[in-house]
Amino acid sequence: MAATRLPPVDAVLLGVGLVGTVLGRELTKAGLKVVGLERGQPRSTVPDFQGPAMHDELRYSIRKGLMQDNARETLTFRNKASETALPIRRWESFLPGTGVGGALVHWNGQTYRFQDTDLRMRSHTIERYGEKAIPKDALVQDWGVNATELEPYFDRFEYLLGTSGKAGNLKGQKVAGGNPFEDPRSRDYPTPPQKEPYGSALFRKAATSLGYHPFPQPSSNLSQAYTNPEGMELRSCMFCGFCERYGCEHYAKASPQTILLPKLLADRNFQLRTQCQVLRVNLDKDRKKAISVTYADAQGREFEQPASLFVVGMFALNNVRMLLLSGIGQPYDPATGKGVVGRSYAYQTTSGTSVFFDEKVNINPFMRSGACGTVIADFVSDNFDHGPLGFLGGGFIGETMSHGRPIEFHPTPPGTPAWGSGWKKAVARHYNHTSSVNVHASSLAVAQNYLDLDPTYKDAWGLPLLRMTFDFPENDLKMSAFLTDKALQIGRAMGGRQVSGSPRKGPYTVTQYQTTHNTGGTVMGADPSTSTVNRYLQSWDVPNVFVIGASNFPQNASYNPTGTVGALAYWAADAITGRYLKQPGPLA
């Protein structure tokens, strides 16, 4: 049966999470009639995120209640191209969100800015170390935009979220107590840092004693009540320990529901349609212009929605899949190195250490927010000399414990039995006396890691699943060994009775949670032969399609991606409303 054709609108948003909400607000303010298509359910702080139901650890942490339904739509995985990829049946390594608000509903709130050395990684590396420092299999490239250009958009996004933090570089002047390695910012964070937990205070003292520069982790779990520029009122965090994998019942965590969505939904120019699975973006006969999207509703009926402008703003992996399904851009071929869609997939290289204290030291892990903590940036990006180390990239190290939930948090020292009464006694002994020092590091894009469509497996709508081919590059394993050793040194300086931990090792597995920070596949840049979109996130091949999200990252950096995704969303929105709408066509 043919799809029912609907009356045309000015713009269609594919996904109504962070990107969709920001772009929807900016486009409707510019006078456009906008339709937002969200495959998941509608969600509001009240009643959907309220306790005690939202504090159901089994439902939301273990059974992934806010995540994409992988019985209907998943992806396949393999470590290398010579293997057969198989479907991921349970989300463990990363957690694709779904529903109105997307992954910004269940994030932890950690809000960083990527550094200029991240955005100019190729040119900066060559300038400082020479081209030979770049591994032969690496696809290191510049983003086509620098930190000075993005600063106003980072600032705007942080003030939308009400981010709590301490500036370390105000207009080129270093400020004590903040991050001394950050690029200049035009003004301080909108709210002061969250209160420092005891474990983080021990970390700060230890890091300082070793000559490092600790600062409070920037958090969009707010330290105090705040009204953002859109007039949305947020409240202070209650440190309940239910952030990542959960919606916030207190209006204290920045999510579309608390920072912007109610304003967008009240706009007559905007229409939200939920439980709408977009199947493809349809192109004209010359395949140079998008003319509509086809989607299926909750009853399986297909509709065609014509429009003049299309914003693909879904989860990073789904952005890539949508372009592949729609035939927008040339798919990447690892054998020849040609093509761009699916190229430069990267992840995040994490590790951690545990510091076990005597019983007189009470950490109280249950009194946490998703982003409270203290960190150092001494080993982020190129803040340290890579010359003799044999790897590129870096990471931040911090005491950034986000919770002490009973099912998920049961620290035990090496030598503890894996089960039984001995294990139970060890958990009871160490639960309140253990601190975690975490390493959150970059991921280099390499030629053999990529995304494409699986030739065998399909979703509930009969479309090919996305196939992921990924393993940790040797560069990243060397980096992890170096950084984890630094974390162990800090852990020992914290005064614990015992410190344990190990670096990230291969092969990569999808059966263990590491991070949800998937990046690449529709990367931005100045060269159409190595990027899917230009510096304004506009498709090189189909100029009325903009693709926005972490899929734009040419390689992943040390910090969490959300702040940079938000800045890019405002950067692209400014280009669309300020230039594209006045004269539609290529912007670069």
C-alpha cells in the first residue's frame, strides 16, 4: 500500500532530543512551520519521571527502560571485517536513548567543552610533532571549525542548561580553582559548582600534592535554582544518585523537558508526532534535493511528509543509518578508503581504579549526582608532551562517582570470591569505604573501524540493521595504560588501604558497559572526500539536509560529547536561520 501523502511543511526534524529541540525552537522562532518526528513515546517530568517509580533500578538500570527497543531495532557488531557480525540483543556497552528528549533524559549531566587542539587535531599534531606522529591507520583530521568560533555557542548552550562550574580562563585570564587548560571563555558558568563529595575532596588533595590542577567537574545537575534565558525554571540537585539511566524527578537535571521543550510545544509553528519510525529521506530524481520523509506510525501505517528542509538529529549511530538507508552521501569502503558515510567511527577509551579505605573513612556513595566530582585535565588532549609516549590523545582523571545503587555498586578488592558468603561480606565491608577514580579518554578514528548496513539482518520494518566494525586501536590501548598508571598514583596518594585498577584492554566487547559516547560516521570537515557534511553540518551532496550530533566528530576527544553537540546544534541553527533560509544552497 502506498504511503499517505501529507500537506507539506517548511521543515522536518528527525528525532526530538537535544538536537531536535534546539533546532525546532530556532526554526519556529524564524517563522518556519516545523514537524518533529520522534520514534519513541512522549515523556514529561510529571508524571513520567516521578518517584518512587523512577527509582526502580531493575527496570531502568538493568532492563534499560528508557532505551531503544532492540527487539525491534538494534545493530550488529563484530571486531573486524573478517568476522560475521551478530545482532546486539541486550544493551550493555552503550545505551541508545529513545522517546521524547532522547539520551539527554538519561544522561549524567557532565558538560564539557572540547579544546581547540581537539578541533584542529591533525594540523596541531603536525605543527608540534610532525606528520610521522600520526599512526599510519589513523584518520585524524580537523573539524573545519575552531574553539574561538564555537565559544559563543558553547556559552549559549551552557546558559540554556544552567551548567554549574568554575571558570579557569576568563577572556584569557587564568582563574584559580577552575580548569587552567580550558580555552578562553567569555563569562563564568551560569551557576557555581556543585558541593564537593568527601571522596572528591580526598582526590583534590592528592592530585594537588602530585602537582596536578584539580577543578570541579562541570555539571548540568544544578547547584542552585536557576531560570534560563527561555524562562524555564530549574531547581537544585538533591544528590539522590539516580541520574544516568533515569529521568530527573526534581527538575534539577538539564533535559529537553526542563530547559526548552515546553516552550517549543507551546509554539503554534511546531507539531510533535511521536511513535513515528522514519524509514527514509526521499530524494528527487537527480538525488540532489530531499523532498520528503516516509515514516510508519504506531499502527504500521506509512505516511509521506514533504518539506523544504530536513534536520537529521537522532542518536549518532542512527544518524549514520538514516543516511545509508536514504542514499545520501557515498558509503565508506574500508578496502579502498573511499566514501564518507560510516567513516571514522570512534568510541571512548575508559578505565578506572578503586581506592579501598579503612572503615573510619565514609564515602557515602549514595549521596551523589550524575556529574558531581573533582577532576584534572593535565592529561587531556595535547595538554602534555606526547613526543616520547608513542600515542596521540588523552583523557581526564577524576573522582567522579555518580551513585551507590545497590544492584550496580558492589566494590570488592582483588582476591574476593566471585559469589557466596565471602563475596557478601566483602561488599558489606567495602560499600561505604571505597572511592572510584575514573579515566575518561579519547578515541582515535582508524581505517578499519567503521559503520555500514548489515547484509543479513533487518529490523521490524524490514530495513537493514546498522553494522558496527570496531576494536580498540593500538594507539588507544597505549594511552589507556599511561593514563591508568597516573590514576593509580593519585589513588595511592589519597591514603587508601589498597588501590586496584587496570587499563582498557582489547578486544572490545559489547557485553560490558563502558560509555554511551559513540561518535563519527557522518563527520564534518572542509574536504568532501573525507567528510559527510561541511563545517555548518550541511550535507555536501544534498544541501537541504543537515545532520547534527556526535556523528559529526572526526575523532572523539577526552571529554564527554554533550556540550560540544549542543554548541554544534546552535552553530548549525545560526547558519540555517542567518544564511541558508535567505538563500538556500550550499553554505561552504
